[in-house]
Amino acid sequence: MRDSGVNEADAGYDSSLVVLAMTTALAPVWSQSSIRKDQGWRGCANGDPDIEIASCTTLAEGDAEPPGHRTIAFNNRGNAYFAKGDFDRAIEDYSHAIRLSPQFNAAFNNRANAYGRQA
């Protein structure tokens, strides 16, 4: 049998370096994505209706969030529209939250309040 000049311990060490290099190269992408997501959620509930609408729209209408999270984003965006007096849009968002998660009682309550405030 021919000797390759590399023992098993060295080969394992080399493959570990490859995995480490790949992980290190991808780490900035993972952290940047996480930071953007966190900023989106902070904006989706920050108290300024215009910022909330923009941030919640990205979260609610994108495909990166699971349905439960999108439910909250639609509900929060509905709250922002409610705060601006745009009750029709608020009702649309609350209804969308209800379709995604029929057990989310806050959306039912919020929608009822919006109907009550409609002209």
C-alpha cells in the first residue's frame, strides 16, 4: 500500500479547518440577517404608526416569518392604522391576522373596536 504522507489525525485536522473557515465566512451573513429581523420587530412595535406600518408590512407580507409571527405583525400594523384613524385598513389587517390564527383573540377584539369607530 502506498503512503500518502498524511496521517488520519492530520486529515481530520484539515477537514476541521475547512468547516471552521466555512462557518466563519457565513457568520456575518447569519448575524446581519438576525440584526435586520430584530430591527424589523422593534420597528413593528415602536409607537410611531408610520414606522410600525413600514416595519410590520415587511414582516407580515414576507415569507421569512412563520404564520404565528405574521399574525402578530398584521395585528400590530392594524393597531398602527387604527391609531392613524384608518379603520378600514385596520379591519383588513385584523381580519388577515384572524385568518392566519383564528385562536388569536386580540385580533377579534381589535377588529370589533375598529368597526365601532368606523364612520
